[in-house]
Amino acid sequence: MKLETQRLILREMTQADYPALAAILQDEQTMYAYEGAFSDEETQVWLDRQLERYRQLGYGLWAVVLKETGQMIGQCGLTLQRWKDREVLEVGYLLNRAYWHRGYATEAAIACRDYAFGALGAEAVCSIIRDTNTASQNVARRNGMHLADDGYIKHHRGVDMPHMLFQVERAHTI
């Protein structure tokens, strides 16, 4: 699986991507929405989860690679996530802090949205975002999404975290 945009390649991660992934998941500032940086073990579990998603579903969070340098700068892709009493197809994104504010997250998220509608035939895609994560909310809006629901509390690391559901329907992107 490989998606290309003007500046990016999105591809399946491999074990060789662990150092680049760790640079993201083990950065306190990047991981503020997750209540802090991941350990080595948590990072490996995260990577293993993506590898399993590729095998089971054919998609997951993919490596975001700069075409210009071949460097992995983040991850973006599709996952099935629980929202209240249902399962939704989510576009998720998380980039190395050194590459924030350059439009890469939006560019990758749009490619994933279009893949979900075109290749997977999805009727809608969502992004589930912590209520304090304004930057991710802005990416969702640039991806054509609107606030569709809120008031869902996720519990992680002993913290109650309110989340919002942003959504775009296929009919609104054609």
C-alpha cells in the first residue's frame, strides 16, 4: 500500500521505522494529548498494532515520508475506533514536532480521506480529537470535516479526556 501526494508518500510502517516512530511517540510535547510520552514498550506495542491492522484490514496508520528526503516525519492513516456505542472509520495523524505548521498533516489527512472514499467505499470518515487539541481540530476542518458530536470521555493514564467527533461524508467531497 502506498499513497502519494505532492510532497509526501504514505506507506506501511515496518520494524525499521521504530526509531522515527519513537522520536514522535516519546516526545512529551508531541504527545500532550495522550498525557505524555510513550515508553519503549508502549512504542513497540503501537507499531505492532499497526502491523496487525495492515494484515487484518489492509490499512492502519501509515508512515508519512517526505518525498524530497525519504525521511519518515509522522504517521497518518485509517483505523476503526469506538465512538460512544458505534465503530467509526477514523483518519488519524501524528507528526514529528519539527514538521508541524507546514501543512503536512492536512495533506496526508486529505489523501487518507480520499482513499477511504475511493478505495474502501466509505460513506463517512471521522477524526476523534481531544477537546484541548486545537491544532488537530484545525486539520480536521481543513480536511472538510465538521463537528458532528462531542461529550465522549476517554480514560487514559488515569485521566478523563473529553473528545469531539469531526466528520465528513463522501457526498460532501465529490
